Amino acid sequence: GVAEDKDVRFMLRGSSMVKVRSPSWQKSRSLRLLEDGVTVWCESSKRSRRSTTAQTFSVMDVECVREGCQSETLRGLGGSLPETHCFTVVFKAGNRKSLDLKGSSEEEAHHWVRGLRTLQERIASMSQRDKLEQYPSHASNHCPLSSTWIYGYLRRADLNKDGKMSYEEVQSLLQMINIQLNEQYAKCLFKVLYVHVCALQQCDRSANGRLENSEIAEFCRRLMRRPELEAMFRRYSGNDSALSAEELKEFLRDQGEEATLKQATHVINTYELNNRAKQSQFMTLDGFTMYLLSSESDVFNPAHASVHQDMTQPLAHYFISASHNTYLTKDQITSTSSTEPYIRALNQGCRCVELDCWDGDKGEPVICHGHTLTSKIPFKEVIQTIAEYAFKASPYPLILSLENHCTVEQQSVMAHHLRTILGDSLVTKPLNGQLTKSLPSPEELKGRILVKGKKEHVHKVDTSSSSGSSSSEDERRSGIKNKKEEVGKSVSSKLSPDLSALVVYCRSVPFPGFSEATKKPPTEMSSFSESEAQRHSKESGKAFVQHNTRQLSRIYPSGQRIQSSNYNPQTMWNCGCQIVALNFQTPGEQMDLNQGRFLPNGRCGYVLKPNFQRTRDNTFDPENPTQGLGCRPTQLTIKVISAQQLPKLNMDKPNSIVDPLVRIEVHGVPADNAKSETPHINNNGFNPLWNTTLSFKILVPELALIRFVVEDHDLTSSNDFVGQFTLPFPSLRRGYRHVHLLKADGSSLAPATLFVHIKVS
């Protein structure tokens, strides 16, 4: 097992290392892998007042481990730290900063680098059964208590560390896992195990007022009961203790699944935990529960989890995941510029990143947000990072959107770095030697990098100053950027021939109007501010859709969004806009929609647009969808049945228990936008039960996104966000489904789930 790995054993023993933030901020930290094999405890020598979650991180949230001095922080120390002693832990999503560490020795650093990578590989290769066996409903009979997620809570609740639990400690456990029980029921759970032939057995068999290991496991099993699943199981089994293959086949048919004995046998062999039942081709309640929690029963169609769409159509026929001002870590005015947001965006499948380029010292261009207080990073370092991570998450083409404010001399340096660092992956000439009437496809451009920028030469007054030759975006922004526009009028707009030559398929031009654009080649593309795009959507929706069938459009946030907030991307997708650029560093509803839009097709960053957004003779208008193709009125009915293991929002307040409600949202064309919610349940985040039915009429289902949101109800202020999951309507599955919730930053909220029934007619 993984615990036998020497590096993992080293991590379990713990280490004393140095956390590095700057030359003057280097502090000792004790790091230790906890017994669950996924949580790393990071503790300072001084007693911390922070919550427990702030002192730990999960291996599941680690994007990668970078060996040596590869981060900006470690590189910036100029060799003052031994390279072989250092490493960086980069996290997947959200605003959690990377963790720069220095070990006491080269051996110690290597143990942690190899150990973290080993644990990442283990998690990635875990079978669905392995993952599901982490659920405590299966703990007592099928896996040791130490392998379940609840083990960590049990250890924390065991205040005197004697391996046993008093009633007071059980109460502490219940608060930790977010359930508030009345005194009578809590005592009943503590005392009563099962009723067997009219005889009551106590969990506390030892009669010493404390629960021991096996008793704790039975207590957890009783606590984790799912009455709604038991009722379903009895309905299909005819009140028997097991489902036959024939009865399971009936359930699969009602689910809209492949309803054959072969498939029923496959489900039993894959998910049944009782070997005797499996040999007799029966499924017990435990096996049935495991199946319903698996990806095969997920609300998201597992067939869409890999690349399944036609990837041979022109680039203009796809929605393309795009990031705005990718280099920024937070706001647009004072935040740090870094290569790490590029890593995060690329690893999320982003296929268009932005580089805001300015003249730097010693002839080397830099990337930053001009005329602001944001920090600068070398252009060369960003290109090196892109070269390393461009195709780790997706093999399909990456677009570099250059906002070029450099002098001709430093533009030539940019061109040199692009050519030498990106090498053969950089597209420097048309495929097959000539441009065609349509853009090439993602399949044809697999593993290639495209440069988006200006291509023509424009001469003005002086050739020694900043060129102001950016794409159309920054010059049209208001506020601070207006000053830049005025400066740009009196300086050169000359482009370096070296850089211009790298623009092949994404030539930035001012938008000439829809009529004039039809006369232009498909290699010309325009950028629109969010307000411009919204105006075109309302006033010329049909023309905008037609324009986007052959030419690329890039949409960017308003310059007024200085806190890096985001606009609603759905409005732009309704018009077929491909490159809808968002601030990836800012979590919220807009990024939830973006993550949902690019969830299918293997999360490769390219999603094929509906057919009515790809044909030139279409008449689809998002403002009036009942006319033309695309309108397919559909009734969506969702019964919100229950939720499981919703997290506490305030870990510092032991008595704080959530009052959850569920809201279902439809995001699509304006006529389809709707939301409806359940009542809230008081003081139960552990297993709230609603059985509330919500219905929606959807006119254009192919464009719609369905968002499941859980909030903590508050009478005196706005509700607090708990978790969400968003997916495209075409990827939504019918029948009884579990919805695996995500955090605000898009990472997993496991094991929190919703249980729903979905009907489409």
C-alpha cells in the first residue's frame, strides 16, 4: 500500500521546514502528513489562532509540486537559498497562495516532493470503489475506521485521546460534522444500536459509559443512514433485503440507462461489497448506495467527461475557454502579477490567455497592468511557464492574446522569446502553406500555439516611444486607461516585422460593422467590451450570431471592474461569441457558469457550439428565440430530495449549524433565465430532507446551463454560500442522481452532495 512507500512514511513522521515569502519573511513550520493519507498539517512554532482548515491542506487540492527555486519568490532570492533544498506546492484553484518551502536538507526536500507526487498519483488512480469506500456508511463492515473521512473528526472529538468516546465527546463530534440533534435523540443514538426481535441492544456494550472502536463504527453507521435510499431500495426489491438482477434492470430502465441483464450484472460486480451476494447476482443496500454515489449515477453524463465532440470544424464553431489579464492574482490596480495564475488557468483547460506587454529594464519586456501599481514579471518567464504547462490539461490549440505596448526594439525581443522558447509548437505560417476560406480546426492545430495581435504596419510620429499597438481592448477602457490612449496618439504605432510575422490566424482589427466584416477574411478578429457585446446582442443579435459563424470574437470585462469582478458570460455565448474572457482569479457565479460551460468534452477548453450557431443561413436571435432554429420547448422538473454532509461555514463557532436551502437556476437566453428554491431546513447540514419539486420551461435547451446552489439561510442578512454545481443542460441526466458539490473556488466540496430526481419532457 501507499503507507509502505518510504517517502510517505517520512511525511507521516513529520518535518521541520522553513516557509519562505520574501528575503525578510522566512519562518519555521512543522509539516506532517496525517493518518488519512491526504491531509497535510502545517503548524507554526507559535500557537496559532487560525482555524484548523487554515493550518492544513489536502493533497487533492494540490495542482503540482515544483522542485527547486521555480517560483517567483524563490527565484527572486537570487541564489541565497540552496536550490536542492527548496520546492513549491502549487494549489489548484481559488486564492490560496502557493507554498514555498525550504527543507533542512536535500534528502528531506526530495522525500516531500516525491511523497506528494506519489499521493497525487494514488488519488488519481483510485478506482470509484476505492473512493466510495471512504464513505462512513460502509465503514463498519467493509473498511477499517481509519480509512474513512470521519476518522479525522473522531480524533479531534476524542478530547482526552484515550480512543474512546463519552457522550460529551459524541456531542462535540456531531457539531463538527454539522448536525444539531435534540438532547433526547442524541442520547438515543448513543445508547441504542439496533432492534433485534423486540430486544434492544446498546451501542455501549461495555457498559462503561464510553464507546469503543467497534461501537463508534456502529454509531457512525446508524448516524449515516439514508432513509430515502432505503425507501427506494425497498420499492424495487419488493421489501426484500437484496435486489435481484431483474429488479435492478427495472431500476436502470426507470433511470433511462441501458436496461439489460448484462448491464445489471456489471453494476452488481462493480459496486456490490458482499461477496456472497455478488456470487448470487444480488445487490444489497450497501452496494446500491455505492452505485448511486458513483460517477455512473452522477447528475453529469460520464460519457461527456472525455472528448466526445467533433473536433474537426473551424475554430469559430467552438466556445473557447478564455482568461482576462491572466497574470493578475487579485484586483486590477494593486495586486501582484505572477506566473502562477497562468499555471492555474492552463491546468483548468483555459485555451486563451492574455499577456499585457510593456517595455522593461535592460531591454527585456515585462508583463503588468500598465499605469497601475501592479507588479511586473518578465515576459520571458511567462513564456517559459506557458511552454511547460500549455498542453498538460488539453492537447488543443492555445491562443496567446497579446496586448502590445512595447517599442519596436522590445517587440523584437518578444518575437525572439516566442520563437526560441515555444519552438515548433508556435504557428508561424499557415498550415499547408496557405490560408483557406475558413479557420483550421482544433484537431488540425493540436499541440500548437497561436499568437493573437496586430499584423499591419502603421507609422506615426516618433519611433522611439511606446507603440500603443495593442489589440483594441485597453485603449477603449475608461478611467486610468484613457490617459494611456491620449499618450498613444503622439507616439509610434509601428510594429516589429518579427512580431507581426507570428500573427497568422488571429489578426486583431477594429470591428468594421457586421456588413463590412462579411467581406473580410476569417483570420481577422475583433475584441468587444462587455457593454459593446451586450448592445450588439440586444440590437443586432441575429447578425452577431451570423458573424460568429466564421470569425472569432473576443469579449473582455469593463475597465471599471477594478476589483476584477466578472460580467455574465451567458449573454455572450447566446450570440455565439467564442472567446469570452473572464477574471479567473475571482470566484463567483460567473466563474461557476464558465466552469460549467467547459465541464463537458473532457474539460479540454473547446466546446462545440449548437448547430444553429454554426450555419451561415441561420436565423437564430437570442432576444427572440422562438423564431428560427434552436427553439425546442422543454419542461425540466427537478425534485430536490435531500443533501448529505454539508460543511459548517464557521469552524470557529462550535454551535454554528447551517440552515440549508437549495436553489435551482437556469441560465440561457433571456426568456429562459429563471430560479426557484426550496424552503430552508433548520439546524441540519448533515442530512436535511426537502422532497420539494421545482419546474422550469426552457425554450433553447442546447444553450442552457443548470446551476444547483446550496445556501445557509439567514433571517437578518443575505444568505451565505455553501456549495454549487453547474453543468450544461445537454449533459444533465434523468432519474435519481447525486450532485457532487463544489466550493466557491471550483474545487471539490467532497463528500457534500445533493440527491435529486430529474425529469425532462
